[in-house]
Amino acid sequence: MLYPSTGLFPASTLYPGGTSEAPVTLPPLTPRVRGIRPEPSAKYLGNENVPRDIKRLRRSVYDTFRRFGQPILVKRMYTAEDVESGLAQRSPNMADAYGQTRAVDPLSWGTGFCSVQTAPGEWIAPDGTIVKAAVKPSSAHVPAPLYRGFDRGYLTYFIEPDAAEDFFKLAPTGALIKVQTATAQAPWWPDMNDNDMIVNVELDRSGNIVATHERYQAKQVNPVSIRGQDRRGRREYSGDVGNRWTVGQSFEMTLVPTTSPFQHVDTDR
């Protein structure tokens, strides 16, 4: 099943076996699951007003990433803007006094937001945990959100660095500080933002997901566009950034610690 109007496969179609049973328990990093194979030609290239040459370039970029890149599952982090648009809601475990959730919140995993869409057969117990049942266990149970902390996942391909590079930056005090950054490249879509989750996945020869590995968060995401102007001589961005038609993205990768609550985020939906 294709995600409407995009032509890409949501992660929920890649895991036909269902969701994890206990969100409060850290799921295995390499679950043996099988899914369907995403078609290389089924990719979103933009709306009807996008020029054909831009669509051809986006298709070429995607094919290059698919050939030389690493298969990735991308999950967008919910923010307050999603609450205003009606896509997400505040976690029921949000404490108004502190403006945050508890240490381990199975409904948002620390982000404070979850989806408005509910998960069939999953319920929030009075103690804040999630239970699975075909029917409502009691009047005190309410439907659990389908997406917790992060929106639905999409399978795509990134080009990741082999290792982080060392850089020296000047501190406000005048001292040189050594930092390490790992810059990755991605296709133009899905549109990424800072703090989105990136999960390295493993595919078999048939293109099925069989395992998940390290998890990262995207930082300092920048769109990549072709240089120059469009046919009408317009630029959407100032300076030398390029025109308004983006063909890729670049960002820095931050490894998610094994003790982070983000290790609990579901990768089967």
C-alpha cells in the first residue's frame, strides 16, 4: 500500500506482524522481521508545478542514494506546531507544574507529544502504562496513541560518513575547541528537521527489512538546491544558497545513547 499522494511506503506496511507488545521495555535492536519490498520507481518527486528537469534530477539523486547509500528508517519528531495543526496532542502524562513528562513516558518517550490517531487494540491504563487487549479492559482505560513521540516512519536511503571528522572551532573566550562532526547526505524528501530520528536498517536480497541497528538524531539540517536561478530568474533563498527547488539535504548525525528513552521508540509503525 502506498502512502496517499506521496508514492512512498510508510513503515507500517513494512512490518505486517503488528506492533510491539510492551512499549515500556526496550525493544531488541535487531528484530527479525520481514516486510514488503519498496519499489525503486515509487518515490515522490514533488507537485505538478515542479519543472520536469527538477523531477529528473530528483529521481537521479534518489537512484544514486539507493545504489551507494545506506537504507534508513526516518521518523519525524512531534513538536508544538503539530499540536496547533491538529496532527498531534500533548501526552496525557505531561505534568503542567514542570512542563515535561516523567522520566520514562511510554506515550511520548520524553518529547511530550503523541499522535491524535489511536492504535487499535492498545489502551492506556490508569497508571499510565499501555496494555494490549481486543476489547476495552475497563471504563478507566482510554485508547492509546498510534505514534508516540515521533510520526510514522519512511524507508529511504542516506549516504553516511565512515567516521566523524575532527574540527577546531573558536570559543567566545578565544580558545580553540576540538569537536567531532559526522555529516550525512539525504534525498530531498522526506523533508527533515532537527531532532528527527534516523534508524539504520538492514535489508535482505529481496529488499525486505530484517534488522534495525544504530539510532541517530539529525542536527543542523540544510536543504541542498541547484545553483543559479530558475527559468523566470527568481531565487527563493538569498546569497549563494541556490534557487527554490531543493534536490537533497545535508545534516549532522548525533548518536542516540543506549540508555536514552528514544531507544524505546517503535520502529514497526
